[in-house]
Amino acid sequence: MNGQPSADVVAQVKDIPLYRTSVERGHFPILEKPEIARGFPDNWMTPALAAALDSGEAEFVLSTGTNHARMQIIRPPYFLLTSYYRLWSEHPDIAHTWHEGCRRVSLTTVLATEHVARVNARKRGGPRAEPDPLPDLEQRRLDERTFYVNLRRDPALWDRVDVERMIDEIRAAQGAHPHGAYHLDCSGPHLAHLVRKAVDWGLWATFPQPASIVHAYEYTPLNVRRYLRHHFACPVVDLFGSTELGYLFYSDRTGRYHPYLDRMSVELIPVEPGDHPLYGLIVTSLRNPHMPLVRYRSGDCVRTEDGSADPARISRFCGREKELLRAGHGPVAQGDLDDVIAAASPRVFVHQLDARDPSRALLRYTTFDGAPLAPAEADALRRGLARLTARHSDVEHQRHIPIGASGKYAWLAQDA
């Protein structure tokens, strides 16, 4: 497969200035993020898009950067939410909680909470209105179904008052359903912090058990997934997607991934040649009618079951291309480090690899129980790190690893 778009795709993008040269040449190169931004928005502007912006059918938004630059895009209002709701309603393991009318409690970055509160403030007070510093529950309600609960950037710093408030708000969602069911939407590490604090402070018995859980928004380490499955009996599934694309893949309750490629196709391009290659994700999508993306490099990395470039065999989403560690045997992704950690000990929680010294790799880590790893676990982790990075490796227990400015964790510290 050469990755070139079908005639139907070409017909739908031929009037967009960005693609004009590609249409004329009959060849579409891989679309990089800087090309999307160069000349924006004129490089996307058509009479249909201008009319959609005037009518409110399209809007300007920023992508949600983790540890990379944010990108301005054009999309329908609530594009990502609509994609989420549709997938939730069709997911084989959790669709019942959608159709039963369960409320959705979202526990993710404080930036997401602040965005919802800001939108609601402007609805009430005009375009310049700002939200309250500590918005109440109604100010954090996205729609009739969803509200957000996190009010702090770093979940490790939640105090007992924070945790009791969030549990009370979750209980309100549970109580709104005739059978006491609700859906918990989260960043995996945020939920793990909440569970850990509820257990430590004797509040776990008061924690309302959800009927389904989705973790999305950022990479969820294997130990965090294991920790959540240990504490919750309901299905715990992962959604993979982005602000500009919507959701593309979902996991089932066993962790196996399945494509969700409505009006989309996917190519896998090796990041570098190798026996077990790491692939970059190249997506063609007509799902967003105002900004169709043809052969777009999403910046995400994947590995497949058999090492082939078959998107149907994707087994792991491994993090971002811009956040790779270069090692002698090839690039190392977040998911590769995660595999080493999970194999050494299930107790490691938050972790960050310091690779700023090119001859040394230092893994700083916290644990779910707060205690350092046992000597045998620490030794296994050192050996795994040395094999992975081809560097002298060591591990260092921490009480706290701060979260990034984006409200998400950075797995790697290295010189630019």
C-alpha cells in the first residue's frame, strides 16, 4: 500500500488551498504539523469553511499539548465530546452504561476543568467573563451528562478536603441514577492518586463504585492499569485519540485494542529501520469536515503484535515521537520503558527517566505504598534499564514527582 488517498478523499479536499499542489501533482506527501500551521487559517479557507465559521458550525480551538507545542485547529463544536459519546455508546463492554443514562464524572487535568468553567462563565457573562477561582459543581458541568471534579494541577497534592469533596460529587452522580450507576472518565494516574488517598485516609468504603471506567487523555502506565483493575470490578478501558482527530482505537476489558476508524484510514511508517520497529501513526481522516487531514503524522508511536506494518495488529500505543530516547539499538518510547518497569515490580507508580547525561540513565520513581522497592526489585529494574538504554543505570525512590505544567506527567527528561 502506497498510502495515497482514494479518489473520494481527493474529491473532498481538492478545494482546500493546503492540498492544491498535491491534487495537481497526484501525490500527497505526509502532512506534518508545521504545514498545518503555516499560513493558518488561510491555507484551509474555502467558501464553505468561511460560512461555517460565520454560522458557528465551526470554531477555532487549540490541541491539548502534553509536553509539546499546542496547535490551532478548526473543528465543529464539541467534536471530541461527540466522538467520545458515540464510541461510549457503541463500545462492546461499556455501551450499557451509556444507554442506561449514566452520568459521566470526569477526573482529569485541572486545565480541562478550567476550560469548562471558562466556557460556562462566558455563556453567563459575555465573551470577556472569567470563571470563579474555585468554580462550584454547576460551573464545572459540561452538559447534562458530564461534569469535572479536579481543581488542582498536581493530584499528588490533593488534601483530605479535596478528596472528600470529589467523593461527595461522585456520589451525587451516582445518586442521580435510578440504579446508582455512573460512568467514570479519567486520566489514569489521576484516578490512581484518588484511590490511593481514599484508601490511605480510610475513605475507600465511601467511594461510589462505578459501572464503567474509561481512561484517556494521556498514556496510562501498565502498573496504573493493573492498580485500577485491582480496585474496581467494572470494565476499565482505554481510548486512544486526539483533539484534531477524535478517537481512533479503543481497548476492550482485556486490554486488546480495536480500530474505530469511521471515515478514517491509518498507515504505519517505521520511525527507524529495525527488527522490531517502532511505527509512527499516519492518519487520513474526513471525520472533521472543516479540516480534513490527508496522510497526517499524528506524532504518536505504536508497536504491533508481529512487528509488521499492519494497523490491525497494533498491540501498544507507546507515546509520542517527539519524546523518544535515542539508544544504540534504536529509539526507546515511553511504552518500552513502561514494559521494563511493569516486569520489574507492580509497585512502581509515577516515574521519570533522567537521561540528560548521555552515559547514564537514572529512573526516579514513587510507589503506590510509599515505600522504596525491595533490593531484588530494584536490581531487576536496574538491569532492565541498562538493557533498554545501553547506559549505566540506577533507580532512586522519591516521595513525590511533580506533574508537568500541562497537568500531565512527562516520562523523560533529556537535553533538547
